[in-house]
Amino acid sequence: MPMRIALVATALLAAGCHLFSGDPPPANAPGAPVSKELPPELAAALPKTTAGLPKLHEARAEGFTLQLGYDANLDDPITRWAGCMGRVVDCVRANPNGPFGGCVPQISVCPSDEGGDDCCPKACLDEFKEAYRRTQNDRRAVEESILTGRCIPGFAEQVQP
């Protein structure tokens, strides 16, 4: 009987089954990152904010004007978090008919713990792996790790009211 169990376990591992490791199953890698730059014809067609940025929206109320501009060069904890989440979304797109969890560890690790463009800090990927091992669900693992922003230094302070 022990020989039969060993043969079944070997067959499962050879077939790519990850039941014993807690790791997500293999998945397609994320596609190439998309440029943050607005297409030149769109940037030229948009009105500009008082700061000279392409204006996406403007709201006025009680003598107050709020302008929403697009700055492709903005670098702060929220944009670094968005860069990492964007790569997770790329994983979902690369795996439309199945689990995407195996794609997340394939996301490029940022050169800095602070995060960056089109990558995730190692801490974010480690949090995801731990959450996946705990939940065995790729979507819940993202919700409990990268989506929270805990792995991006300064994120929580920037989003707190």
C-alpha cells in the first residue's frame, strides 16, 4: 500500500499538481507593461490644468475648483502600489480562463523595497505567497496582500484621512 501512495504522489507532482507545496498552480506570465504616457494626440486634445497637466476632470462648487490632471511622472507610494497592482491585473488578463495565482510570482521584483514602475516590491510578492498558502485562493490572496498596500512603504500614511 505505501508503494501505491508513493506512485500516486509521484504522478501528481509530475502532472504539475501543487497540493503538497501550497504554491499556486502554474499560470501564464503577465504580458508586457503598458506605457504610462498618454498617446500624444490625446494629450494634445485635452485641456490643461493650471499646473499644465492634461486635465481629466474639473469640478466647481462654492467658489472652489478641483482639477484632476494626469502626471505620468508622478512617483509616490500610491503610484508605486498602482504599478504593482497593474501587473497583477496583467496576470488576470494573461489567464482569463483559469487561476492566475501562478503568474503573480513571475512579476518582476522592484530594484528597491519602495516599489517602482511595472514591478512589485519583494515584500508584496512574499505577502501574496503567504496569503495564497493560507487561503489556497488567488483572488483572496491578492485581496489579503497586495491590494491592502501594506507592502508599499508610505502607502498607509498617504491614504489615511
